[in-house]
Amino acid sequence: MSEAAAVMIFSHDPNGDAAFLGDVLGLRCAAAGGWILVTLPSGVLEEDSSDLDALHQLFVTGPDIEGTMAALRRAGVAPTVETGSRGPTMSFALPGGAMVRFRERPRGF
């Protein structure tokens, strides 16, 4: 059985991304053999029926979208927010260009 999942983000600035993920989002990061490893909190795999075949997106969740948005703005990042059927979702780019989306964690998770 599986015990973990890995997410690969391709980046033009992995060290900048690791610093951002650690300093702004509070994730633990380490360099290992030319790779930047980010320890992710517990996660959920979601599936959604849509017309977006073969599209994968990285979502980070947390208890407070407003607080995270404020932290991003203090770091000089201008997130965009859209409201969908699952509530507000914030999008922002890492220093290396990869897009990340943030959604407030549903109650009970």
C-alpha cells in the first residue's frame, strides 16, 4: 500500500522557491543532492470531473485564507482570488514561476 505521495514542481529558481515556501508559508525545506525537498503537511487527494483532461494543480490548504493572503502581500506577492463552488481560492506564483493555489481547509479536515 502507498504511504506517501510526492509532488514535483519544476522551477527556474528552486532555492528562491524553497526560501519562499519556508519563510512565507511556513513549510520545512531542505536541499538534498541538488533537489529541494519540502515537507508537506498531511494531505488529501481530490478528484473532480471536468473538461480539464491531464491537468494537475498544486493546492495548499490552511485554516485562514485571509491571513495567508496578508502574509503573501507582506512578502511582495499579489495573489489573485476567485470564488467557486468550493469557496474562495487564491492563486500566486512562486519565485521560480510555478503557480500554486490556496484554498481554505474545509471544516472537519
